[in-house]
Amino acid sequence: MPSYEEAVAAVTGPGSPFEIAEAEIGGQKMKTFKNAPPSLRALFGASRAKADQEFLIYEDERWTFGKVMEHVDALGSLLVTQYGVEPGDTVAIAMRNYPEWIVAFAAITSVGAISVSFNAWWTAEEMDYAIGDCGAKVLICDIERLTRAAETETGKNLKALVVRAPEGDLPAPADRYEAVLPLGSPLPEVEITPDMDATILYTSGTTGFPKGAVSTHRAVLSALLAFGCRTAVQGVVAPKDRESEYPTSFILAVPLFHVTGCVAVMLSCFAAGLKLVIMYKWGAERALELIERERITNFVGVPTMSWDLLESPDFASRDTSSLGAVGGGGAPAPPELVERVEKGFEKGRPGIGYGMTETNAYGPQNSGDDYLRKPTSSGRLVPIVEMRATDDAGNTLPVGEVGELWFRGPNLIRGYWNKPEATAETIVDGWLRSGDIGRIDEEGFVFVMDRAKDMVLRAGENVYCAEVEAVIYKHPAVYEAAVFGLPHDRLGEEVAVAVLPKEGTSLDPSELQAFVKEHLAPFKVPSHVQIATDALPRNAAGKFLKRQLRDEIVASRGGA
């Protein structure tokens, strides 16, 4: 079989679909895909040639590409002609995984506006901040998110378009999607250039406020094509892994408001004309049922989901023989899981990827024999993206040495919305600082070893400790608080907090958890609360010794 390098050269050489050229982006020369569409509008428009082909499966609904594009055209028309949306305006999407989420994303970006993805778990308080921060002109949402938005100062008068709303009147100024959508209307003509802003995805902030990561059309499309390029390379290196009697299809088990669900899964299916089966919510038994019923070939999720499938009581009785790839990202996968996936599925081979919101999900990927050979590695890159390990001064370290991992490529965000200081701190001379610690070996395999940022990675969700601490300190009985991550077999990490109450007060763990839940999404609420009787340990600079606190709890549980 060809080597990885030979496969990359064949897939990206002159005349190939993934031919690589050089372009100037943001004043810097970078490698790009020569044949990339000029905009997301052009990408979506290409699907019109597949009008009769099935695209989205949701519960008992089956949407063809033609039906999806009919809705995209109509919604784009509504946004421009009725709601006054212009290129550069922000339009927010806040709903669970519905087909209309995908329609909204395609319509917004096809008329030159910026699609802003809201986390469906957010509380009203978190939505209030994001609406005000991005300056959304319209909110496209479901009834649960409309209710939360209506509780906020920024959202109560915001124009809203509500999908799948129950019968009855909606509060003004909300419209019912089915009632106002002008089906049959053409998509308005709008000029969109590659470096226009296309998306904003919010990431938890180290200062307690989320940051809106802004990507251009070029950035999103570069990441999308990089995923396609990697698949093509793997098809050359390990052709047997790509063989299947069933058409390639995906199941959407992760949220569309996450970059993995949006770019790596949904847009990949849109671009390649693949069937996408949407889950109403995650459940291993339902996922196994859909995999069997729809003959799904590709499963992408966080490692906990692969565990859930393997541990399900239904696993042995369900036919998963159509699965050829079982993987994802969002958290490290223990080597034991890699082996279990390889042995547990008839044909499904393990895979993992390491990306960030800031890289539009694309980064090194590992799969098949390479993954079994190096189960602790995130894999290798395709040539449009570079990575390096750096020392504290930002200098590139020799092969194999450990340092902070930096990214460079056309797939990176252009910065954070209205946060120039945060942008300057993260993007340095065209390189994006990941905040993760790792090394790159002589074959180009990336190993992520730790995080420099004060962050907990819970089942693929980033939880910044400062954000949770800021809420906990609002509690009148809290004197000191340190939030950190604890190892968790299923979730990867769980959120924990050590708290010292104010003198003369007492604090009940469940009461503190309920307090945090009023302000933050449930996944950010500490599942372990340690009430201290003495001052929390600090170093000479006055910072809490969170590793010591974590190790003490792990030791008390009998862990290593």
C-alpha cells in the first residue's frame, strides 16, 4: 500500500479534486484548496442537482435535497424581504437538532448574513449575554428557546421566527415558521466573497463571558474540504476500510450548535450528497435502532457515546454491520476504548480527531491501523494546515519535545467578535494558540497531553473554570471557590468545586448546585462539591493548587 505521504501527494496533486494552491489570506501566504467553492451559498446551490435524493431523516420525516433547498430559498427570501436582513447582519439560531436548524444555517449564510449558533443548553442569562454581544437582528428558534429569550432584556423585543411551535398564539414579535414561510420564492441575489464573515460560534470564556468565534466562508469551506481530503487519503492508504455495500451515511448524534455537528458532520453530508439521520436527543438504544434501520456507515460522536453503544443492553441484538467508521472527538479516547471499538463492531473501525471551534473542527485525525498502532495520538494533518509545538516564547520546538500546540491554516477563525484583546492573545502572526500541551513525533503524529487553559472537558463540552467560579462567588455564603476537573470513566472529566464557606455560615452541596443551575447550563454545574473547613491551598503567587485538590479527591476515592 502507498505511504501516507504518497497518498497525500496523489490526492492533492495537480488536476486532483483536492489540488493545493497558494493564496494570500489576511496578509499571509497559505496553502489552500484550489477547487474550493467561493462561498457556502455556492456549496449549497450545488445540491440542487440532487433534488430527488434523500438528505435528512428526522423521526418519521424524510427530506430530499430538493425540499431542503426549497425551504432555504424561501427562508432566505423571508429574511431579506420581510425582516430586512442585509449582508453582514447577524441572525441567531437557537433550537435543538431539527431539519429547520440546517435550513436556517444555509439560508442565513446564503444571503450574506452571519449565522450565530446558540447553545441549546443555555439559560436565559446566557442567552441574554449572547444576543446583546452579537447584536442579532433575528432569532430563529424553537418554543423552548423563545421562552428563555422572552425572559431577557435583549430578547423580549427581538424579532423571532419559531419552528415547530405548538398550537396557540405566539408572543409578539414572534412569527410561526409554517405560517410566514413563502415557499416557492426564489433566493435573493447577493454577492458573497470568500473572506466575508459567515459564522459565529460561542466558546466558554476564561473571563466568565463566552467569546464569539468568527469564521469566514473561506475558513469553513477550507475545514470542510480538509475533512474530505483526509477521507480521500485514507481511501488510498487503506482502501478496504472504505469499502461498503451501503451508500455512505451519517447519524447526527452531537448538537448542530457545536462545530463538529455543524461542519464535520452536517456540512460534509450537504457537500457530498450523503444521507444524514438526525437524532432528537442522544440515547444509545435509539442510536442502535437507527443505525440498523437506516444502514448507517459512519458514526461521529464524543468517546462517551461509543462507550454507550458498546455497553447498551441492545448492542448484541442490533445489526451494526453497516458501520465502517466509529469515532469522533471532543475528548481523548482511552486506549481500551480503541481496542473495544475494533473488536466490538463487525466492520466498524475506530477513529478520532482533534479540532477546536477556532479551527472549524479540523485538525489531525487518526483511524484504522494507525490508530491501533498509536492509540494515544490524535493523528496527522493534510497539508493545508500546519501544527507546531512551541516553548513559552513561541519558538518552535524540535520533533518530539513537549510544548503548547499551535495551528496555522486557512480554516482558522479570523478572531473573536468584538474582542480584539482576546483575538490578539490567541492568534499570533497567523498562528492560533490552542492552549493545549503536546508533542509531534517524527511521523507527524500529534499527541495531546494536557491543557494549559483552566478548563474542564466534560463529554465534549468545554467548561471554563473561571466562568463557573464567577457564578459560585455570587452565592452569599461562599468565601473561596476553586473549580477543576475530576477524571470520569464515561464523561472523560466531571466538574468539581472545592468551597470554603464564609465564617459563621454553612453551605449544602445540593443547594449550591441548584444556585449554579439558575445561572449556567446544566453541564457546567459541578457534580462534585467539596466543602472545606480550612483555607484552600495556594501557591506562592496566591493561585489555588487545583491539581492538589483534584489529586486528594481522586486518592480518597481509591483512584490513581
